Amino acid sequence: MRSKIFLLAIFLGGFIIAKANNDIDPGLGKKDDVNGFVIHSESKKPLKDVSVTAYLVSKKEKVAVTDEEGNFVFDELKPGTYKFVFEKAGFKRTTKEKVVIKTDEAFQLNIEMIENNDLDIMPSPFQFSAVK
């Protein structure tokens, strides 16, 4: 009988400690994080090695790079209004402006990037014509 009460006490103690830890940080990240993911606009697959730059009042604050699953994280950004720039070779540059970061609030920023079409960046041979 004593061993059952002892096991029950250990179980309840573990449950109370686990519950207390969840109450301290119920989310996966800190509250002043900015995180998200970047995917290909057509295939919807994650994009790896996208450079994500955070600007606060035209000043570069931090840079992050997406991982294998297209995820990125900025830890402990200062409160303010940010511009985030997403860049990857072969893709059009994507900008997300006027993102307001507040103290003790998490922010999720998910982006789809469009692949650069070679025809968009090369001039057409038919644009130039001889003047008579």
C-alpha cells in the first residue's frame, strides 16, 4: 500500500512540475521572436538558403537564412516598425513592409517567392529597330 501511495505522489509531483513549465512558456518560441517560413509560389515546396534581412528605420538590424524546411527565426528584435527583405538567387526579391513588432508579442511571417523568369530580365531583340 505504501509503494502505491509513493508512486502516486511521484506521478502527481511530475504532473504539477510539467504543468508549471507549460504555464511559463506555452508557445514554442519566445514572445519577442519573429519567425516564419518561405515557400516556392508554384510548387509550394520550402525554399532553403533564402536570406531574410530585417530593417528598422532604414538600418539593417539582423539577417537570418532559411533552413532545409524553409524556416527562419529572429530572436529578440527591438520593438518598432520593420521592413523584411527576402532574397535568393533565381527568385524575385520580396519585401514585406510596415511589420510592427511589439514587446512580448510573437509574430509569424510566411512568404511565397516567385521564380525569376529569364525572359523578364533579358531585353527583347524586337525592342530595338532601325529608324528610317
